[in-house]
Amino acid sequence: MKIRIDGTPEEIEQAAHIFGPSCGPIKITKKRDGGNFGYLEVDECQKIICLDCETTGLDPTEDEILSLSIVDWDGNVLLDRRYKPEHKTEWPDAQRVNGISPSSVAKCRDIWADSTEICQIIGEADEIIGYNVGFDLGFLDAVRIAPYNFGRKPRVTDTMYEFAKLQGDWDSAREDYKWYKLTEAARIAEYEWTGEAHGSLADALACLAVQKYVDAEWRRLRGPEGIQMLYPNFRF
């Protein structure tokens, strides 16, 4: 099914989330009057993944991935592994947060050993979800694993920003919505953790739950009547 929506790019993106995993990549076109319209392809067979990684630090040009976890929309684990950094030998600040010590990954393979498998999982995805997902994709890109390296452009959804928009709290200092930590977002979504926070698999599953909560809340708050009111040019 193809749906046309007129509005700002943000409104079109928001409308797409109402359909959740059934909505394919968005094609937004500029109109002559300066506005935008987008066609949404709604398909029940979209492949959606949610990923999270733990790292030795915050800089993808200097730090390295310690663990990577990827789950599908149903929460099935597609990949969950730890990796030995190629250059870093210690990361005390990051270790205090993620609990991954140098000794715990000393006998692990490096991420290059799994690059083909990771590329296949990411390359087949129609949508990639993550909490502050730019951080994770930045580290994957640093080792030449990125969604745009495969001749296709999946939809990338930052659940941190989607949740912030849903909450609607404005941060005047940043001139943007207030960001919430994943632990706080998960609490509001009434998610029960399956592992300790700051582990990549536990965080990926929590992010997935928060994204489903966001999608459900938009559908609940807007519904068919709400969609028509906010998007009068919405066509089925």
C-alpha cells in the first residue's frame, strides 16, 4: 500500500512511525511551493534490526568496539559478541560504565573476524534502530561497517530522539527536545530489564522496547482521527 503525506520532513517521519515496522523507507520530494510530500510504502515484510555497542571510549577515531549486539524486531538475537581491541590495552573510564575489563576480552577475536557476518546482517536491514544510534554507527563506520556501504539506504531511527519528541520537554539551552538516558526512557516505558544496563545486548533489547512504546503511544494519542487532523492531506 502506498500512502502520500504532505508536511515538513519531520511530520512525514513522525507519520511513518505510526505504522511502525510495516513502513518502508520514506521518499520525500520538494514541491514547487516550497513544501514537501512523501510517499510511504507500507509493507508487512520489512526487516528491522536494533543494535548497540559498548566501546573503550567516545571517539570512534581513537577508541574501539568491545561488544556488539543486534536483535530483530521480535527480540531475537542475531549477534551478541565481545571483541578484543586491536590497539587499546586499557579503558578505565569506560570499564567503570560497561564493566568490560581488558582481561575479559583478552581471548576474544577482533571485530574484523566477524565483519562479513555483521555486514550481511546490517546490509539486509530495511531499518536500523538504536539509542543515540549515530554513536554506534560511527564506530561501525570506523571499521568500515556501515549501512551505506551496500548500495542501499535503510531507514535509520534514533530512538533517543524519537522518545524525546514524544515526551515533548524542551531544552532551551540546546534549543531542542530534552534527551533522556536509556534507563530513564525504559522506566517510563515500564520495561523490565533482561540484564544489567550498559551491556550491549541488554541495551539493545531495552531500546527496542522503548521504540515499540514510542510507536504505540503515537498511535494511541493520534489514532485515525488524530492523523487526519494533523495531516489533512493524508491519503490511503
